[in-house]
Amino acid sequence: MDADRGAGTVTSTEVTDVLVVGAGPTGLVLACDLARRGIAVRIVDRSPAPPRTSRAKGPNPRSLEILDDLGVAEAVLAAGSAPLPMLKYRDRAPVARADPWAGSAPSPDAAYDRAWLVAQWRLEEILRARLAGYGVRVELGREVVGLTQSPDAPAEAEAEAEAEDGPEADAEASRVVVTFAEDRRGEEAALRARYVVGCDGAHSSVRKLLGIGFEGTTREDQVMVCGDVELAEDALDRGLWHQWFDEDGAVMLCPIPGTRTGWWFQSGPERDGRGRPLAPTADGFRRLLAHHTGLPGQALTRAELLSTYRVNVRMADRFRAGRVFLAGDAAHVHAIAGGLGMNTGIQDAFNLGWKLGEVLAGRADPELLDTYEEERLPVAARTLDLTSERLRATLEAIRRPGGGLDSAITADTTGLGVGYRWSSLAADRTHLDASTHPDAHTHPDRTHPATVTHPTGAPLTADEGPQAGDRAPDAPCTEAATGAGTRLHRVFAGPRTTVLGFGPGSAAVLDEVAATYGGTGVRTCRVYAADEDRGENRAGEQSQEQSQEQGEEQSADRHEGRTGAEAGPPGCAVIDAEGHAAAAYGTGASARADASAGGAASGARTGTIVVVRPDHHVGLRVPADDARSVREYLRRLHGTGHSAARPPEQSSERSPDRFPDMVDAVRKG
């Protein structure tokens, strides 16, 4: 497959593992995830300066978990604020107040219970700083104008070429030639990459060069003007999100965290004599402000980043073409209601990053990359429908006095309920019965695997626990080695798969995994019950901090070409002092049942093994005596461990029409 518009003559032999095109939140999250894995990554953006936009108001709870894993959540929280109560007006008078988050609070299985307000440009600054810590900086002013993919050669031929001729031959074996538009000299420069990921927005050049369709609709009758403005001090209470909804339009003003006088301004547009929307201007914003709010127009002292937003609902018909992937707005654009556009992109990146990392490291077969589209395309389709439905609900609500943007916020918009039970990576999916599963009644097509999804809003019972494909729950616990407080998501943090062991029968499996995979992308963690005998300090059980430090050192070693530290920490141990982990993973009831059935005699089999993927989704959940399933699952994700000698990765582009029925089924759900 070629996409070579403007390809011209290749004048460079620059080589990288992954080229990320687009330096918004999606591209930056992906680049950070790859860089910390020691992957050679470059990230480019066509803008001559860091893009500055504020349309997205911040990460939702699931994205906050991802940012936490990347080590930037604290900076994001410090730069922003909790979402504000909403004060709603009609005819300039306040008529209602709503706080959609008043009844929510962090829970043991979810440390983040609400979205966080932070300017998108500030979030991007934080991510760029994190990326720079890995020695990677955004290359600005580089516009992709050509992509050429060469046919895949056999893995053996590529390996032989690299061995015989060194890096230059390896450069030739790389599969994608990327051509950039001219800098000042009028010449073209090119770069060779094993993989390219287009994170370059709704008008994606990468998607267009690939010839991938972007079907959907743009509603010209649903238009909003946006911008960052400054208001005179004390013009409005900065502890509220103010919303004026009238028969002839609306104005919404939300304080921008980290500023003294900055506000996000959203409004219906001014219109000309024929009813056509006018382009936003500072003077126009002043007129809208005075008309709807009663504040004097001069109270608005500055307006910048002005833009016009039209409701645009589109999705690419595939997220992959050979060695090129699409993520974020390049793959799907959503109605603004619910704030899921940026968040879905961040979650795309987190799904793709670890898969690229494992394949490029030579541990996983390239077929693992097929699961990116298999998992994320149905989620994007479902999200398009969800945001469109929330927009309809909001537009209906604001027709009535007291209605407002709180109508867009539901449990679905947290992102915590998104799972992949239909995925081929959900190892126990064949054991699910769609006709009897608790959420089956919500899906008209009960026979299709894509209909078996996480039951949003219906918590799993303690006896059931998460199924393969579900988000792995968090839980507070303490480090066995130090007694320090921690959380399971802290244990998961970092570029690795985690194997959790509950119950004494899990020890043998954890020991085997540690011996096989220690330092190669897999760690183990023994979860002890509060009253469980831990015996002598088990060999290989470290504090989380020790394990994390060693893991970071290994990542740095790989990034700089050092391989001596590959044998790394075999694992850690935590104490489930309050039973939250057992409750979240449904292991308490099964352990009691095993104990009552055989007592000490059954100790060898008592327990549960849970394999948690690097993106915090459950891959496998089996009894502790099923070591074979654990072995087979880890082999698929990480090869055979220290002895793995997998040939260099190869691409396996699959048919673009593989998942349409799955998408339809998820949308129906």
C-alpha cells in the first residue's frame, strides 16, 4: 500500500522506531509511553510553535489514571481545579444551581471520581516536560506530506541484512518513508520509521495520505463560538461555572484554573441578516456578553484563541493501514457534550503504546498490533453515539429554565466503565455466556461477542470480580516490605504487565513468572490478606519503590543501549489490610470456599491469579493451579522470557472490513 503524495526524492536516512505525527494530548501521551519503554520515538507537529487551544477542558477519571501511570497526575491536579458547581440563568436572572459531582467521592477501586478542569495548553506543557525528561522533544514546523510503505520482507531476510550490513541495511528494511514539507530551502527531508501514528487531528494529513474514509456528518445548524477571555476582576464569582440560556442564544463562562482573570467563553454565534453565523471577534464577544448576561461589554478586556465549533461526528473506517495507525481526532471526532473527545484519544494512545513497545522489543508477535483496532474502534463508535445522545439531552434540557450542561454528565462519561470483553486478548472470553451475563439484557444482539461489555453503572459483586477485558480495579493496600501505604494502580504503574497472586496457592506461579520474565516487561505482586501468614521474607519480594526504581533504571539502560540490567526486580508484595483488593477482584469468597473444602490440605491450590495488562485491563483471571493458562497468556504478550530470541517484528495488515459487525453491535449496546 502506498500513500506517496508529494513524496519526492528521499534525501535523508534518518531512522526511528515510531514517528508520532501531532503533538496534542494524544500524541504526547503516546510518545511519553513509548519513550519510557526505551523505544526510539520522534514526535512532529506542523505548527511552528506549540499548539495552544482550550476547547478541551480536562481529563476524565480514566484519563487521570493514565496520567498517574505516566507520572504527571500530580502536576495536572496542581495546575487545574475540581469541576465547579453550575449556576444557570434565564433572562439574566439566576434560576438554578447544580453540582453534578456533589454525590460522588473517591472509592477504594477508583481514586479519581470526577473530571479535572485544566487548560489543554497547560496539560500539553506538562506532557512535553515529561517527554523532555526522556530526551525527546517535539519537532515543530514539520508537516507530513508523503507516506510510502514498502512491502514487508521476510523476518529472516531483515535480520540477516541487519547482521551483515549494520544500521544502514536496517534503515532500508524499515517500512515507512515519511516526507515532510519544505523548510526554508525548498528541499524535502525524509525519515524512515518502522511505524507511524497519526495523531494530527480531525483534518489529519496522515489519514488523508492513507486514503482512509472519514464518514459522518457536520451539523451546520449546531454552531458555537469559543475563546479564552479575560474579565474585569470581580465581574463574576470564580467559584462557579456560569451559564445563560435564553430563547435567542446562550453564553457560558467557566474560570480557567491557574489564572486570575481568565475564563473559557462559549456562546451561540452572532448572525447576519440571513441568519448565517458570523466569525467570532472580540467585539462580538462583548456584544454577546452584554446581551445575555447584563454585564457591560467592556468588562471583557481581552479575547484570544477564537474559533468556531460545529458539531462534527465522524469516524475513520479503519484505524490501521499496514504500519501506519490513527489515534485521537484523526480517527474519530465527537460531539462536544460529555468532554470525551480528548479523553478517548488519550485512551487510544495508552492502548497502542504498550503493544508497539512489546512488538518493537521483539517479545510479542506483530499480530498483537491488530488488537488496537479490534479494541478501540468499537469503543470509538460507542463513544460517538454516547456523545451525540448527551448532546441531544443537553439541547433539550436548556430549552427549559434551569436546564444546563449538567445534562451532559453521566457515569458513562467517566471512562471507568470502558472494557474489552469482546477482545481476542480477553483470555477467558469463551467462558462468558452472553445470554445469561448480567448485562446481556442491555444488548439486543446477544449472540455477538461485541455485545458482552462492561456493565456501566452496575458494579460487579464481590463474588464475581472483573472479567477479562475489564478495567482492573484499584485498591488501597500497604507495602509488605516497608508498611508504607500504596495502591494497586501504583503497583501497576510503569511499562509492564503485572501478575497478581491472591492466596497461598499463587506462590508457585508467581515464582515461575518471576524466574521467566523478571526484567522483561512483567512483574509479580503477591497480595496478602491481613491475617495471612507471610512466613519469612520471601526472596524476590521488594517494596514497590525499590521495584519501580530498578524498572526505571532498566528503561534508561535500554534507551541508551545498555543491556546489562535486563534481569530486574522479580516482584513485590502488598498487604490487603482492609480487604479492598479481595473485594474488588472477587477473590475473598473463592478463597473461603477453597479453605472450607480442604483446609490446609488444599493450600497448594488455594488462590487466584490475575494478569493485568500494561494499560490496566484484566487479561486473565484463573485459579492459582492453572499455571498453564498464565504461561500461555504471557507468552502471547511477552514471548518466552529471558530465553526469547524472536526475529525482528513484521507487520501483518489485516482486512479493513474485519470488525464492522462488532462496531454495529457495540453501538446498539
